[in-house]
Amino acid sequence: MDIQDKITVMRGVLGCVVGVLSVLTLSISIPLAFTLPIVGYGASAVIARLLGAQSKWDLYLRATYVYFAAWLLILIVIYNLFQ
């Protein structure tokens, strides 16, 4: 698997995990639930560096849409399932 593919899969999985965590923290604090994706995206940049990404494109921009789309879709689906 290529490094770009690893970054895309990692950000998709991490987006799903952060989406679940956001739903769980909605009852505690709404700002916290919407801060988690930003913190998670910072963590994904660190993980991308550990995977071997060298360019700024790979570190910060590759699969950004996958991360935030996965987060938003999981957030909406799980929120609606448990309401």
C-alpha cells in the first residue's frame, strides 16, 4: 500500500472514531464535541508524519475531505439513531 493510501485510510478511520466521540460528548458540552475534530486532525498530521509523509500536501491536505466527511456522517447518523 502506498503512503498516500495509508494516509487516506488512517484519516477515514480516525474521522469515524472522532465522530463517535463527538456524539458521546454532545450531552456534556457542545463546544467540546466540535473541538474534538480539530484536535483529532492535529493528531492525524502527527500520525501521517510517523507513517513517513514528507511533503506539506501529504501532512496537512491529503484526505482532509475524507476525515471531515467521515466525522460529519458518523456524527449525524449516530445522533439520529439514538434520539
